[in-house]
Amino acid sequence: MQIDDAPEQDSLARFRSWRGFMFASVAVNVLFVYGMLSGMGNASVSIWYKTLIWLPFNIIATALYLAIMARLGNAGWAFYRILGAIMIVANWSVMIGV
């Protein structure tokens, strides 16, 4: 009987990447905005879409992007800070502008 002394590999390592989390957040955000824009055809219900769906999403997304910007910004990667700021401004601009 042989004992394996090799270190156990982390099966969740791919989920601990902040860069991957940032790109997944952007992809989910793009899909959300596309879905919301396609569902806002009726002007009489658009205020409810904005109040009940977009506002909470934007608050959560803003907090998420700020956390990612803080985590990745310390690593010296200005690209992620700029991308996070662009996504925050785009979220609120699209919600207010539509």
C-alpha cells in the first residue's frame, strides 16, 4: 500500500481569481442590460422596471465593482480600476437615460 504525499490540489482555484470575477461580472452586467432594454418596450411599466429591478441591481453592481476595484487596484493594474469605473458610470447612465 502506497501513501501519496503529493499536496492536494485546490478544486476551487479557478473561482478565486479576481480578474476572472471581474470579467464574469462584466458579462453578467451586459446580459442584464440587454435583457432590461428588450423588456422595457411598454412605457407604462418602465418606471416599475427601473424601481424594482434596475435600482437594486445598480446598487449591488456598484458595490461589487468598487470591491473589485479596491482589490485589483492595489495590485497596480490601472486597467481594472478604469474598467470598473466605466461599468459603474455606464450602469447608472443607461438606467437614468432610458
